[in-house]
Amino acid sequence: MKTPGRLYGVGVGPGDPELLTLKALRLLQAAPVIAYQSATNRDSIARKIVASYLTGNQIEVPFHLPRALEPEKAESIYDKEVAPIAEHLADGRDVVVLCEGDPFFYGSFMYVFTRLSDKYETEVVPGISSLMACPVALGVPFTYYNDILTVLPAPLPAEVLTTQLLATNAAAIIKLGRHFTKVRDILHQLGLASQARYIERATTTQQRIIPLDEVEPAEVPYFSMIVIPTKIRL
């Protein structure tokens, strides 16, 4: 009977290949199988981040986990997409699953984890998330002392975003995309627009920092963030 392979969920950071951890690099280059999320007809962002580190003789397994699906519809699709990973594990091959940012911070790996971690030995390697990278790229300290930091997905209803923004000291609004206009309007209504900072594709060669009111809503990518740092200065 074959000894099953080991599953690794590896965070590859926000985009700059030099932000990969030493542990992630070691596991990446040792694994016989590399798996990564990739949108239909698009190159994988996670693979692109680590492309220069790949050995060239590894099996690659792309998978697609569509966003914005109802949980009932998503379950069967996700089950099917992770099946090839399970097959390699069952055949005794270790699999490194790449994940942009951190695997457990809104990461695609969590959907692999919930399906396979109870069947195969699993290790998760943290990665630098955009939540850490964006304030640094913007050059603004996020929080001080006992400030409360809130992370808000932009697809939330306007009333939820408003309530949460009123109740926190600092905030990161993620997954902007087509929700940018709604978020910008809320920030103006709450008097937070002058404090807010917009950044997209942080740490990559395509990084852009744009004044909030100069952002073209139709061009806002999914990988963008509005940072609202605390007003406190110590």
C-alpha cells in the first residue's frame, strides 16, 4: 500500500517574488507536484509570482474555483476541481498548493483544505498578505496602540459597510472591483474620503497608487484595496 503524499498550502505573498518566505521556497522547489488557482483563460497569478523559482521538472496542476457562486452551486464545482490534487496525494506524491497572499486570509487554499486536510497530512505555510503589504507600499502606518482594525470585503451591502466603518479606528476595504463606486460614495458620506488611500496590485510591477477621486471605476481590478489608516499619531 502506498504512503499518501503530504499536502502543503503555501502562501506566496502579494506579488513581489522576493517576499516569498524561505520555507515556502524550500517546499516549492522540493515538491514533485505544484497546484495553483487559475481563472479561465488567464495565467495564474500565484504561479507567476514563483515562476523564476520552479525547477522545470515538476507536475503542474491548475484548478479553477469560480468566485461569486452560491454555496450550494460552488460545492460540487470545488469538489471536482480539487479531485486531481487528491489523486496525486493518493499516489504518494507531495503537492504544494500555491496561494496568493496568505492561505487562510481570504485565500483560495482554504477550499482545498476543507476538502482534503482530513484525508491527507497537511501543513500550511503563512504568506505575507496584502493587508500587510499595502500600508507599507503606501507609506502610512495602519494602526497605533489599541486601535481597532477592520477588514471589509467591498461586496458587502452599503449599510453594513457604513456601520462597520463608523465602529472602527482603521480599515482595509478589499475585493473592490465593480464595487468601487459604492465604496467611494460611502467614504465621502462619512467624511473619510480625504483619509482613504487607494492602491492596486501592490508590490508588483503593475502597482498603482491613485488619489481616490481620480480612480476610474471601470478599471478597478479585484486585487485592489482602500486603506483607511487611523487618525491617531503618536
